[in-house]
Amino acid sequence: METRRAFLKTLLMGTAGVAVARVGFDSAEAGWFGFGGPRDEWLRIGKLQDFPENAKLVVHDAVRAPDGKKIKNLKLIAERRGEQVSVMSTRCTHFGCEVTQMEDGTFVCPCHDSHFDASGAVTKGPAKQPLPWHATQVTDGEVQVNLSKVLPAPQI
């Protein structure tokens, strides 16, 4: 038979576990840990003129389009071609570590040594999925990305 003290201790530990999980999943909305589903919303990542033509630019922060809330630690790479900007996640699809871009344009995960080509395709595991590309739009000169909409890699 369970004592009152043991019951209360179990209840307290369970409540604390739920609170910690909730914080983790709230953080995942912004891509903090690289798992969990991001919200279906547009994030402003800068003005079109801030993105140099034919160059990859690392994007760390954004602003939610609807309410202006800052989102940090996005870990994205944006590349502009004319009036279009393509955005790829730099979080490894194996375990969520941030990949490093090499001089030749490829990417390597420092955690488990997955390799990706310049388009994000896996060239060496353990990762099995490519780095995701996300839907973008340019509205009134502002580049926006939707992390819940994953697209095939653009033809670069």
C-alpha cells in the first residue's frame, strides 16, 4: 500500500516532468532543439536588399509576421537568386546539431559526422534525410520564411 508521502512525491515529480516537457516543446516551435512541429506562420528574416545576389547568408534571428515577436537561434541559410530567396535549415536531420558549411559549399555535422552537399542532400550518414528547404515569399520588400512548409531543394 502506498503511503501519502510516496503518493505526493510521485504526483510532484509527474507535474515537474510535464512542466519541463512543455517548456521543451514551446522552445521547439522556434526550432530551438530541431524537433517538434513549428507553427504554420511566416517569419520576417530581413529586407530583400540585405541578401547579396548569389551568396549564402546565415540567418539566426527573425520576427514573427503577425505579432512582431522575436525568434532567435533559427540556424538557417538564405540564398538570393534575383527576386527569389531560398532558405535551408542548418540543423542536421539526424539529431538536430547545427551543421558547419565548408569552403566548397558542402555541410558537415560536427556531432555524428553526417555530410551534405550544397543542396542539402545526404552524401554520408548517419543522417538519412536531406537538410530541409522552407517556403519563402517576398512581401513589400521583406523576405519571409515559413518553417512548417518544407519544399524540395531549389535548382541552384
